[in-house]
Amino acid sequence: MPTARSRRGDRSAAWWSMSPARPGREPPGGGKNALMDPKNAVALVTGGASGLGAATARRLAGAGARVLVVDIDEERGRALAGELGGAFARADVSDGASLGAAVDQAAALGPLRIAVACAGVGWVARTVDKTGAPHDLAVFQKVVGVNLVGTFNLLRLAASAMAKVEPHETGERGVVVQTASVAAYEGQIGQIAYAASKGGVVGMTVPAARDLAPIGVRVMTIAPGLFDTPLLGLLPAAAREALGASVVFPRRLGDPAEYAALVEHIVRNPYLNGETVRLDGALRMQPK
Ligand SMILES: NC(=O)c1ccc[n+]([C@@H]2O[C@H](COP(=O)([O-])OP(=O)(O)OC[C@H]3O[C@@H](n4cnc5c(N)ncnc54)[C@H](O)[C@@H]3O)[C@@H](O)[C@H]2O)c1
């Protein structure tokens, strides 16, 4: 007489053993649920000349993707693209025409299936400073313009290009990975503009995934904690060490390669969609 537990076990065993005969139910990794492979795909990475974007460009190129590095830093962007056997486009993510030309360039290289938004800027200023002066409005608009509007600009243009590529047999055409920050949840004193811009990126994640489901494009967001990139490299070593020690475990700054590894996993895992993943070693930022 089977117990409740063994009956449950039977059911799950049956699910897998029956699945090859049932369309769309094969275990991940083969058949109709085959993972999306960067090989033979074009990947566009904004902010690809430096830090998290450069690590992502390297990782995806290593996985066989044809990479288009997009950045306003032409010298470093071209150098990396040359090293990876990829291509470079100089574009400001907050500008429709300039990023549109870059997306067209990517689509001309082959099927554009991967777009990663890493371009971003930071700024430190309080809403009202110690002298009583209000935050500079143009600075707030600039930070939101690059980090939030720039990310949306990539999302809309890349997804529109992806809508024209042949779908895999699962119906999936591509994936867009956005970059927020833990500041979206715990913005520190002076991070009002940055936190607003990153909160907007988190907020776009679910509606973007819903909007783009009919064309088979997934949308995921990564919220990094503290990563060792040129952004933090400007700080003295002692300050960087102190920041690293504030991380719960592992007690260090994140390695850009760890961010890039998550991007590759998101690309390959077809069931990740509409979610923001914190990548932060359990860090919770304090007010300052
Ligand atoms: N490093 C961290 O600890 C950390 C933490 C959380 C979030 N982030 C986010 O990750 C992303 C990448 O940061 P990073 O640390 O690699 O920084 P980074 O400064 O090393 O790289 C950012 C790149 O974006 C480019 N860029 C800036 N403005 C642009 C524009 N308007 N158009 C096109 N390119 C532009 C820069 O030229 C640079 O190459 C940013 O969005 C940042 O906010 C970083």
C-alpha cells in the first residue's frame, strides 16, 4: 500500500518520465525547453567599456556571443571590442537617435537576443544641503536621464529589434537585463537622485516583462551591492577596504566577474523573468 509520501514521489517521477512524450514538458536543458545559448546570438552591452559592463562583455564573448560594446568612452570601448573580436558603437544611452543607431548596428551583426544595460552615473547631493540650498534640479534630471531613461531607451529599442528575430521553438526571442542597485531599496544620505533612478529601474521590471511576453522577450534586473569597479577604484584603498568589510558575507567587495556570471545565468535560464535579484553578499546599506 503506497504511503502519501511515496505517492507524491511517484507523481514527481511520473512527471519527468512522461515528459518526453508531452510537448513542452521536457526537463530544462533539452527539447522544447532548451536553454537560451549565447552562442550564435548578438549581445549588446551598454556601459560596456568599464566595470560591470566590461566584465559582462567579456563573459558573453567567452560564451560565444557576438558582442557590441556601447559606451560614450570611445577609447576604452574600442579597445575592449577589439580584444573580444566584437564591435563598438559610441552612443549616449539617454539619446534616442544615438542609441537607435547602435541597436541597428547590433541587429546587422546577426540575431540580437541579449541586451544588457550597464551604463550609469552616480552623484552625491542632499535634497537640501547644509547651507539650506536645494538639490540642483539639472543634476537630478541628468542622473535620472542616464540611469532610468537610458535603461528604458535600451529596453524599448532592443525589444523592438528582438521582435524581428526568429523565435526559438519555445517562443523565446531574447532577454533584456537591467542594472539597478541596492540604493533602490536603501538609498543613503546624498543618494536621492541615484536611488530615484534605480528605484525606477526596479519598478519597470514587472510591467516590462508583461509588455514583452507576447513577443517572447524576458526582462530581468540585477541590483548590485558594492562592486570593485573603476567607480569605487577612485576611492583610497582604506575606504575601499572599509566598504568591503561592511558586507555580511563574503566580507569583501563584489567582483565584476560575479555580476557577469549572473547575467549569463539569466540569459540561459528561461524561467527567470520579471524579477529583481540582489547581488550583494547580504549587505543592507545604512543611512551613511
Ligand atoms: N560598482 C558598484 O558598486 C555598483 C553598485 C550598484 C550599481 N551599480 C551600477 O552598475 C552599472 C555599472 O557601474 P560600474 O560600477 O561598472 O561603473 P563604471 O563607471 O565602471 O562604468 C559605467 C560605464 O557607463 C558609461 N556611461 C556613462 N554614461 C553613459 C551614457 N550616457 N551613455 C553610454 N554610456 C555611458 C561610462 O563611460 C562607463 O564606461 C551602473 O548603472 C551603476 O549604477 C554599480
